[in-house]
Amino acid sequence: MFGTLTDAQWVAFAFVFLGMALICGMLLRRAVPWLAAVYIPPSVLAGFLILFAGPQVLGELTDDWSLVPAQIIPVLSTLPGLLINVVFGGIMIGKTLPSMRRIWHDAAPHAILGSVFSFGQFAIGGLTVTFLLTPVFGLPDAAGSIIEMSFAGGHGSIAGMGPLLVDAGAGELVDVGLGLATISMLTGVIGGTVLVNWAVRSPRVDVAREHTTTRFTASRLSDVPPNEGDITDDVAIGSISRSFGAIAVAIFIGFLILTALRAISNAFGSDLFDRFPLFPFTVIGGFIVQLVLSWTNHEHFVERRTVNDITGLSLDLLIAAAVGTLSLSTLGANIPSIVILTVLSVAWSVAGLLWLGPRFFTRHWFDRGIADYGQSQGNVATGFILAEMTDPAHTTGAATGYGYKQLFYEPFLGGGILTAMSVPLILGVGSLAFGIASAATTVGLIIWGVVRSRPARLQPGR
């Protein structure tokens, strides 16, 4: 059908198939209403369509004939590790940078609770792998951080860590992680919805939705307002091109930082950064780009809405490609481990919300904490969806504080630098030591969050 195509042409066709799969995923979501009701993204559906129409499923049933040519599968499996740099490179670009004092005041409890969730996932993962999953089910020791990478980090983080896991001899963890990341989308939204409905019916929990008649409608919220309008001077380059160029500069700055760190570590006889992924450093590159734009009064040069479009497209392509190249045989061989890790992750997030929420937030603890629950189980968007469910009229400031949280949280956890460092640390010290250190850090963060909020909670009227 396709004749003889060169490798470069197969790369182009891979994007053609991804685009068609995304459209089919969107149509499937509209045709099956319950898929939209549980917020399954079209990109995930597109990935499953590629998986089922490809060599692993349809090819096995029809003696190697499939709708998705086998030649594009290697291209699709490579894309997630590349596109994650675009996603992370655009996190900070185009965002208004208010004073750090104001940001921290609104974001602090969210950032601390989010860090508790992440380090708790590190601790649970490390200890569970050490005492159960490795000796009983044979899961590699490098899986100690797989819960945080999958649930808080998502498909992009797992894809970005893929080359490092493969080099470490634990390539099967990529498929396990992608499976967990897909499950987390369901546990985040479905579990969050159950918690919201429980809170609304509970006389002990004050939920903002009870005090407004605004009908809930799911919407995509931006964590900070986008720059308004477009530049009017003739620069002979469109908004999309400018935004893409800014992201490219951020990625290149991240590459320079990583190259410098590799050179420094090698000079001291260490290979710590030799297999370290690039994407966490592109966040720093994006921050530098935005800082320069602010200092030079050229913030209007890059629009946040356009950056969101570019990173959103990259993330959709990344998820579709990652899910579409899952290894079903690897998933099938690790079902017990996946079930155990899922149950432990959900239990930790629910317990953390219900026990720590009232102790971390001085007001509207559920409206605020449910957003962090959503991120610990799904992604940033899941948190915004749940915050919208509980506070559709936006009276609590939960969405603003949660949005500002990302400035402190995302560069380090949920797929950031500390998430990326977790695998090299585990390879160096083992999952047991990693789990114990993470547990100690979790306890310290809990104490900080409780002590920090205590004076405000003791004030009359709180």
C-alpha cells in the first residue's frame, strides 16, 4: 500500500497516523458519552486505537496485517522522549510573574501538601518494592519511584525517563509506568468525584459548591492569566512561530545546563548526569527565557495561549504515541504489581487529603486540598477539574493557589528534577535506603505544613 518509503518518510507518516488517531479518539469520546463523563482524554483513546489497530493486537489476529504499519511503531516509541522536552520547556514561558511573596502566600500549603504526596509515594514505592514486589513478583529494584513517576508525573515523565530505565536494565518499567499513568487518570477523576460527592453530603465538611447555584461545567483553567492581545509592530513572524522559538531557546538552555553538569560531574569522576534526562532542565530554561522577556519589557512577544496550544499538541501526541506503543505482554506479566501499586497510591492520596487537608489549610480545606489530590492521582488538569467541581463560582481562591503551586512544585516533583534524580539515586543506594529517606522527608514536610498553618488556625473565627 505504501510502497517503498525511506526512514524519513516513515517519520512523516507517523505524524499522519497520530493526527488521524487523535481525530478518531475525539469522535469516539463523543459517540460514547461515559468516556467524556469520566474525563478520558481523546489522546488516551487515540493511543488505545493505535494499540488495538497495530501489530500487537490486530496484527496478531490477522497474521501480521494491521491498520497501523509496523514501520511507524519505532518512530512512535521514540517520540515521547523527545516531545516531553517541548511540554516542560513551555511550562514557565508566557506567564506573568507576580511578586514571589504573593505567590508563596497563596501557593505554600498547596506546594507543601503536593510535596508530601510525592515524597510519600516515593516512600511507599521504595519500601513496597524492597519487601514485596521484588522478592515475590520479580519487579526490578529501580521501580522504587514508579508510583510518583506514574501517578504524579504521568505519561510524559515515564516517557522522559524511558532511556534511563532501559540503560539501567529495567526497560519493562516503562510499560508498567505507562499502564499506571493511564490508570491514574481514572483514579484521579473518578476517585475525586466520589470524594466531592461525599463532602457535599457530609455535614462536617464545608464545600463552596453548597453556597452557590452556579451549575458546574468542566473547563480548562490556566494557572495564571495569559498575556492579553498580540504585538502590533511588524516583526514578520507569527505568534505560533515566536512561541515555538521561545520554547526552542528554553530547550537549548536546558541542554547547555545539562551538558555543563555532565562535564563538571565527569571532572570529579562521577557519571551521575551521563544518563540524566533533559526535560527537567528545560523548565529552568523556560524560566530564564521568561525572565529575560520580563526584564526587557518584551513579555508581549510570547502569548501564553499560543504556548499552551504548542505544549498541548505536544502532550497529546506524546500520550497517544506512548499508549499506542505499550507492551501488552509486559503489562500482563506485571498485573499483580500494578494492582498493588495502584491500591497503595490511591489509599495514600485519600488519607493525605482527609487527614492533612484540615491541618494544612486554614480555610476551605476540602476545596483547596482536592486539587492537590487530583494532581497526585492524575495531572495538573485533573486538579483544576476537581477544584472546579467544588468551587464553580471561584470564591475560595483554590484554583489560583493551586495554579501558583506549579511554579514551586513542577520544576522539582511530579516529573521534575527530583523525580528524574530518583532513578539514579535508587541505582546508587537501593530502593530500601531511598524509601527510608523519602519517608523521613515526608514526615518533615508534614510537620512543616502543620506548624506553618497552626497560628492562623488558632485565631478566633477560623
